[in-house]
Amino acid sequence: MPMQKLRRFAHKLARRRTLEPGMAETRLARCLSTVDLVALGVGSTLGAGVYVLAGEVAKDKAGPSIVICFLVAALSSVLAGLCYAEFGARVPRSGSAYLYSYVTVGELWAFTTGWNLILSYVIGTASVARAWSSAFDNLIGNHISQTLQGSISLHVPHVLAEYPDFFALGLVLLLTGLLALGASESALVTKVFTVVNLLVLGFVIISGFIKGDVHNWRLMEEDYKLAVDGLNDTHSLGSLGSGGFMPFGVEGILRGAATCFYAFVGFDCIATTGEEAQNPQRSIPLGIVISLFVCFLAYFGVSSALTLMMPYYQLHPESPLPEAFLHVGWAPARYVVAIGSLCALSTSLLGSMFPMPRVIYAMAEDGLLFRFLARIHSGTRTPIVATVVSGIIAAFMAFLFELADLVDLMSIGTLLAYSLVSICVLILRYQPGQEMRMEEDELELQEETMPETENLTLQALFCPSNSSPTPLSGQVVNVCSSMLALLLSVLCLVLAQWSVPLLSGDPVWIAAVVLLLMLITGITGVIWRQPQSSAPLHFKVPALPLLPLLSIFVNIYLMMQMTAGTWARFGVWMVIGFAIYFGYGIQHSLEEVKNDEPPLKTRTRTVDFDLSST
């Protein structure tokens, strides 16, 4: 009896969301075009970092080879972007990585993903709102911060901010109201700010190529000595490295690429528009790919212009572009840069706020969060309660809290979502037919009537007889994918935390890494030999299983770089989330309700819908 209860409990944790043909219908308004999704993706991804990040990475990590850093980071981000694009073509629903996990790897992982996405969006919204407030305050001479610090100063370091930010509070509440008005209105504002931002970046790139000097990509010891002699204060001068285009070598490029990777975070907000895009199966893949390409061109162009205008060791990490224009004698251009920076912050803020209520709405509609959060406004057809509640929480955090120590938590949530989407694509492509899931009794019946040729043998692992997926081949991929996720996690942990003994040639650690690589290669070979589904989709990830596995490796490796303090905060957040899930969600899940209903004789769940008529 206890074992039976335990099995039932485990089944609840692993149950998957059933997708039915009627799921193409939605209570939200389908009003967003492909252009709207591209603007949303570019605006969310191409934030104020483009005005700051290039200077920081170029000065201390990569020099002029920062352009290669952005190329490597873009290729790494595209791996996750392609996986999101395939799921966007499969599942035209809100929820992004939360829903993708739910239909593939089960309810517990789905809740974990959604819960961390909410955290990522809340922290992202609050931190960008504070950055907007700080940038505006800087433009007017820091009068706001000086006044508030003198009158309402807070004294709780590492918890509360130095002063309550009324400007950030008002800004988040204002944009919450805009989002509540409707998706099309929000998209229009996003498009306007994104166009202005791109125009400013175009001005920066063209100006940099006009006023720049290719010699700044070939700097040597003599140039550095001249710079030292010409400066009264050499404290702000960075290191020369070895000079030339790659002054800090390949190691510098890799370190810079790891930092630049986060510059491409944000495109996943497009995946939350599945119920508001006019043709999501076409628009979401196109929106993700085009927005990543536009962002790469912008980062590549700005970093090239910046390092051409000014020697990399003289860059100012806090304000590289204004100082670069001052260096070439175009000081008034800093006002253009300031306008672009505020527009970039505005679109980034909207990009953080837009997906947040949609993930909450999707989880509440599935019963994993409180039902009242799924209420839709009858006029605007937006998730009004989720929008207002999430906006108030983000505004409160921006108003009071010190967010510097929490930003890494945002990265963990995003990277976890990327990893799960990649592994879900890997699993789903090798499943039989277009069916996502059958009823438990149907699965049992199928197993009972399975022919003997479906027995697990070495031939079935490496030379399967069927050219299309079978229940056995799908199960083989499920198990192998789980093993790969575990082995890749161990490998990334070793590479991130014990790199010193590895580089010093310690035979034990080298043997451990070689063993892990051999196991990963062997299991990948087993997956590669299994037949893939030939179901037609608007977009499919190429080169399976290699590209999803590379994406998982990159994401897990970056997660393993996080500090112990960040993981401790992550643990606290997950304890809160699991208290909600086990206290409420597991009992009120729609799948729990469906299991209590008598099963229909013929119920198949498909994930391919034709929305071309919408």
C-alpha cells in the first residue's frame, strides 16, 4: 500500500500536459504580427548593455577581439534560440519554456521552470527600472539621488537600497498600466522605442567607422608608452596585454564571450506570445531568428566602432561611447547616445514586463498557481490580474531593494529554462507520431500488444529496424537524454570548479574528464541512431542531437560559474516555490482534474496546428 501511494505520487510529479487540437483557440487577442515579435525580441535583448558592455569587455578581457567574443556569444545563443523556435512552431500557447517543459518532461520540472522564469522577469524588471532611474538622474546632475539620500536614506546594506527609488516605482507602475491596455498598444510603444534605439546605434556605428583608425586594432608597446606619457592620471589606464588584435589571447576571447552571452538574453520573451501572435507557428521562429541576427549586427557594429575610435586600454567601462566621441572630438554626440540609452532601457523594461504576466497566467490556467491569476479582461483580452500583481511586486522591489546581489539569480532562471527547452526538443523529435501523450491505460495496452521485435537489444540501440520512431525508441531517447543531462552537469562542474588541476595536468582529473567525454559520446551515438519523427513543422532544429547538446553544455557550464551565495538564494526561492506547488498546485492541477474524469476511448494529443487561416 505505501509503495502504491508512492508510485501514484511519483506519477503526479511526472505527469505531462495534454495538448488537444482545440488548444489553438485562446481567450487572449491574436493581434501581434511578425514585425511586432521582432521589435519585442530586439527591444528586450538589445538593452542598455550595448552602450556599456562593449567597453567593459574590450578594456579588461578581449581588446579589439571583442567582435569575436560577440560572434561566439551569438552562436551560443542561437543554439538555444533555434530550440525555442522549433517549440514555437509546435505549441502555439503562452508559457514559453514552462509549457514546453510541461508537455515533454513533466509537471515538477515545468513548475520549476515557470517559477524561475517569474523570478528572472521580476528581478530583470526591477533592475532595469532602477537603471533607467539612475541614467535619467545622471542626465540631470544626480539631483534626485542626492535629495533622497539626504532625506530618506535606508541603512540595511545588501538587503535594502541606499534610498527608496520613487522614480523607478512610478515607471514600473506606468508601464504596468500600458501592458494592461492591450498587447497591440504595448507592441506599438516597443516598436517606436526600438526604432529610435536602432537609429542611434546606426549613428554610432557609422560615426565610428568614419572617425575610427584601423591602427587601434594593431596597438603595440610604443603606443602604450605614449598613452602613459600623455596622461596625468594613469589609474584609469587598462592593461596592454600582448597588443595587437587579440591582446589577451584565446583565453581572453572565451572570458569575454561568457560575459557577452548574457547580452543576448531576452529573445525568449517572443515565445510567450503564442496566444497573441496572429500566426505563431510561423511568426515565433522567424521573430526569434531575425531578432538574434539584428542584435548580433548591432553588438558587432558598436564594438567595432568603439575599438576603432579609441585604444581599448583607454576605454571607460561606465560610459565608453560618450568618452570615445569626446576622444575623437565629437563631444555633442554624447547627447544622442543618452537618448539611445534611455530608449534601450525602455524597450528592455517592456521586454522584461511583457512575458512575466503571461507565464503567471499560463501556470494559473493550468492550476499550478492560484486560479484568480488567470482572469482575462473582457475588453482588452489581457491577463489583467497577473499583469497588475506582477507589476506591483516588481515596482515594490525596484522601490526598496538592493538588486546587485540578486541579478545572478536571474541568470540561473534563464539558463535553466534554456537547458530544459533544448533537452525537450531533443526528446520530442524522437517520439512516435505526433502524439504528445496518451492516457495511462492506452499506454499500458500499447506496451502489452507491442511485438517482440520491440524488445530492447543491442541491435535496437545501434541499428533499429524501424525508419520511424516507435514507443521503444522514444523510451530509449528519454533515458539517454536524462543520462546525458546528468553527465553534462558533472562535466561542467569539473571544468568550472576544478580547472586548475586539469590545466596543471593532474592525471586523476584528466582521466575523469576523458571518461565523462567517452560516456557522453557513446550515449549521443545511441540517440543519433534512433529514428526521428518526420512530422512536418514550420521550423526544425538542424543537426540533431548535436546542437541541443551543445546548447545544454554552454548553459550548464555558465550556471556552474555562479557563486555559492547565488545557489543558496536559489535554494531559498525554490523552497518557497515547492511550498506553493505541494500545498496547492499538485492538487489543483488541470491534469489532476482530468485524471479524475472517465477517460475517452479515442483521445490523442497533437502538437501541430494549422493556424494559417488566422
